[in-house]
Amino acid sequence: MDEHLVSMEISNIDEYREIERKTNALANLWSFAWQANNRVRNNLNTTNNDVPPLYGLRKDHKPNKENLGGPPLRPVCGATTSCNRNLSYLLSQCIRPLVSSAPETCDSTEDLLSRIRDINMKKDKKFVVGSMDVTALYPSIDVDFAVKKCSDLLSNSSINFEGINPHELGLFLKVIEIETGQKLPEDVLPFCPVRSTNRGRQPTVTGNVSSSNTETRWSNWIKLLYIPSCETLRKMVVYALEYTMKFVMKNHVCQFNNKLYKQKSGGAIGVSLAGDVAQVFMIWWDREFKMKLAADGINCLMYARYVDDILLVVESTIESCSDVGTMGKLCVLANAIHPSIQVTYDCPNLNADGRMPVLELKVWPVDILHDNLRCTIIQHTYYAKPMSSKHVIHKNGALNMKTKMYILTNDLVRIMRNVSLSLPEHERVTAVQSFINRMQCSGYSRYERFEVYSRAKKRLDKMIEDDKNGVVPLFRPKSWKQDERAMEKSLKKYTWFKDHKNNFETVLFVEATPNSVLHKNIERIINDTELKVKVRERSGTRLKNLLCKSNPFDREGCFDSTVCNLCKIKTGLCKKREVVYCIECIDCGNNFKYIGETSRSLGERFDEHLAHMNDKQSVLYTHKTECHNGLDFNYTVSVLNTHIGDPMRRQVSEAVCISEFAPKLNRKEEWATGRLLMNRTTQP
């Protein structure tokens, strides 16, 4: 990991806490500008976060040049626990529409195949096919330049920001102007408030302007009554976005080997915003590159980029010029656009079989005679890297068999569709047989392999028939019914379990058991009733999650252990979130426990318990007065269950634990409906 730590500088916990404080202040300012309610604003704030760990994952999709050292490492950071995760998500939602709407970007292999099909249908030109790969896209990003280009693209787009409070946004911009010393654009100033007095401290982002109290926030400011136009409002939003994106990208702290590091350059590792900024920046780069091609008289027939992989089709104008020479010239043009983006190239003639790998395809040009004119078409077939896994999802894996069969069928359909229909049949047979062999190596019986192939063949035939009848294209471009598909995708998140046959109203998740015994028993019971409930089995715990740790460096306590109240009692718990916990009196024993749940960190919740120790409404105060004559007592804290991203399950788990352990310090049942009915099933 030493090569990745070069781009970082040593940090400390005080700096991280200051970054956390300013991040929360910026989140508040955005929530005021978007007129979010208190619940949304509180969810945007992140407090008492653990510093995300930095670790490396092997790039096992690349050839291993060093037998002893193994393949290179990709730095990964668990930024889901960082203080900037929520603000990063908010900013990503603002710029992500630029990526989906850009014609240069390709969102899947299917979209790429649709573009290849369009080229083949023209049959009027000879062309050269090649690909480019951006070298180290994310680590090479120039943050200031990339964010500026993102802002320019947003300003010139047709995106409108709705629900904005222009007065709150103007206050945000005015504070940015004072803090950075950079003058706001002249057309924005009339919509920003002015200070009622210049006496006192200069206002800052972390000052009164981020207070949740409106009177405090506006105490030293005078509102202007002008309302900006849509274009001016977009410009104001983009200016605030630019400032916030730079702050998030330049203030990313992680830990490695119990030391804190702050990233100095490149995209913030593990932060979702870094990926979106890089993609928007690449859109600017794409358009600059296409302009250079046009200026050099090169006719670009197709340009498609998937993240950092680019497929190019340019018209062949010189008979003697090979694809190697053409792509070499294009590579020189590409590398001159900006120093942070450097590319390498590939073409069919650089591969022994004359076929060029790109995504899940191998493509190559074929010259044909059409209407007495020589032209070129692109053929394609399925491709998997030599170092890719020789197995599919294992038969004895954690998923239930129905899910496995569904996944395997979809995979085989994708493989069969990636082979050109005009190729000889043995091309598709070879690809299918390779997949069937992988299924055999993964433990599937002959019947199961045949069942997967039969389903896949039937589905592919239906797709080809729908394509001929004009119902659904065999290769759907991303623009095909884009709005309807986006709406369907968003609704599917909440209605995926519903179907026309059974008309389910809700879904019940059950834990995974061998041979789905629990799933089948509950499903049989529900089928005997009139309840419209779909039963689904959760996936089991992956072996990797049990054997691997993202942060292998053990540390006694957190970085705040000298002042952390919980670490003084028991280390390793204070940063845990969304847990069911137990506080037990050591002196009394005999089940003198309190069981609770919290969505925040356990350290924050424990501090609240200590703060209320002298509050008569507190259960700990009652126990102290009744059993210890008002004196302090010894206690321990433990985590009973963790339920990330599932509040309902966490609350149910709390109720089950209270019912099971019958703690004496809990004053009430957590569910007003009475005791939960539990049916315990054991394996014979």
C-alpha cells in the first residue's frame, strides 16, 4: 500500500473532527436552501463517526506479472462510515443526470451493442475499429480543474433545480464569498443578503448561518426581496455546488495501520462523489477529443465510453494506413488534451486472433460487398478474461436455489446475446458450452444445467422474435424509453414483489436455513390463510465476511479514547451504529439489565444515558436510587444485534430481546401490541 500512501499526508483526530463539523454545517446550509424538514436535515448530519479504514483489494482481473508479489492492489476505503458520506450522496444526485443524458457515455454492454448494430445497418463506409483505456482515472484527477468543468457543464445544461429557497441560497453564497475572499458574479449579487453591520467576527460556514434557528441564522443579515430567474438560480446553485464539491474532495481522511491520512491529490477514495465528478469530467474530455478529431479531418462514426473504456470507430480514408497506425495517431491527440487524462490504445491487429477485447465482447471489423460497394461491418462475440473465475455462483452457496437458477439463466442469456447472430453457430455453441462447464465445476447436476440452458434458449428466442416484430429491440440503447424505464426502475424498488397472478400486498423476509426449511414452512402457513404476503429468504452470510476484515489493524479504543466515556468501560463499541444494546449492572447481577436500540452511534447514546443519570425520568437514576442509595454503580455495555439500514428489523429485534431476557430495568414493552409471537424452528 506504500505507493498509494504517497498521495496522502499524515492527519490527526482533531483535524478529522473539524472536517466533520464543517461538513455538517454545509449539510445544514444545503438543507435550508432545499427547504428540507428537520428529519431530513438530521439525517444529513453525521456525528461521532469512525475514521474509514483504507485497505487493498487484488486486481485479479489483470494478468499477474509478479508470481511472488501477486497482482497489484486497488486502494479501497470504507467511506460508508465517513463523515462526508451523506453530503457526498447529495452532491452526486445533483450532477449524476449529466452522465445519464450525455450521448458519449455508454451505460452497459447492451447499449454498446445497440451502437454497433446501428453502425452495421448503414453499410456505406470502410472504417477502423479501436479502443482506448484511461490510465488510473480516479487517482489522476485534478480536483480543481475537474470540479470547474463539472460546474461549467451544469451551468450550460437544461437541468432545473426545483424547491430552492433563493434567500437561504443567497445567504450560503454570501458566506462563501466572505470566507474564500472570491467575489460573486455580478448577476448573482442582487439576490444575496447584505450584513446589517460589519462589526464583530466575520461570518463563517460553521457560525450562526448554519444554526437550525431561523432568527439566529438571519440575526445579522438583511434579506433582499428580488427573486432570480431559472437561469440565475441554476447559476447560484452551481456556484454553491462547486464550493462544496471541492471541500468534500479535498478533505477526505482515512486510517491505515492505526494512523490517520488525509488525501492530497486525486479523487477521494471510496467517496461516491469522486466517481461522479470523474465521469462528468470525462464528458468534457470526450467532447474535446471529438472536436480535435473533427479539426484533423477525422470522421468519427461511433464514440462510446463506459467509465474509462472507450470504443472508437473512425472512417478509413487512407488504404495503406492500418488500424495500429490510426489508433496511434488518435492516442497522441487524446493525450494532449489534459495531463491528468492519459490513455493507451488497442486494436484488432494487436491481438493474435485479430479480435479486440472491450467490456464483455471481442469485436473485429469484417469487409463485405454491399450493393457492389466494399464496406465494413463489426462482428462481436462473448469474451471473458483469462484470469476470470472458472466457476459460477456455487450450488452450495448462501442463496436459495430459485434465486440461483434465475441468476444463472440471466447470465447465459447475456452470453448468448453477446454473440453476433450472423456468426456461425459454433461460435455461440462454444460460449454456451464454456458456461455449462463452469456450472458443472460449481456443483450443478446435469438436469439443472439442462434446465438453465432451456430457459435461456427460450428467453433468447422470445427476445429475437420481439425484435423482429418491433416490440423491444434485441439491444436496447439507453435512450430507448428512457423516462419510462427510469420510472419503472424507481417504482420497482418498492413494488418488486407484486405480480398480477398473486396480487401480493407486502413481503416477509425470513432467515436462510438449509434447504429453505424455514422459508417453506412459513410460506405454507401463509398460503393457508387469506393474507397476500410474499415470503422471501434472505441470503446467508458470505464466507468472505467471516474470514476477511477491512481493517486488520487492531486498536485499543477509538482515536478519542481519552475522552470517550464508552471506551473507558469497553473498547470497540462506541462507533457502532444501528444496534440493539444492553447496559447491565455488574454489582447487582440477577438480570438487572436495560435493553435499547439506537440508529446513531452507541457512544452518542451512551453519553445521553450518562447525562440523564441524575434525571428522575431515567431508568438508570431509578436503579441508582433504589438499589445503590444514590451512589454510582459499576456497569458494562454490550451489543446484542446490528441491523444496518433496517430500522424496522432493529426495533423488532429490540422487542424480541426484551421478551427473551426480561430485563428488570426496562419500564415498558417496546411494542404496544403486546408480546411478539415467536415460532422457534430447530433443525433435526
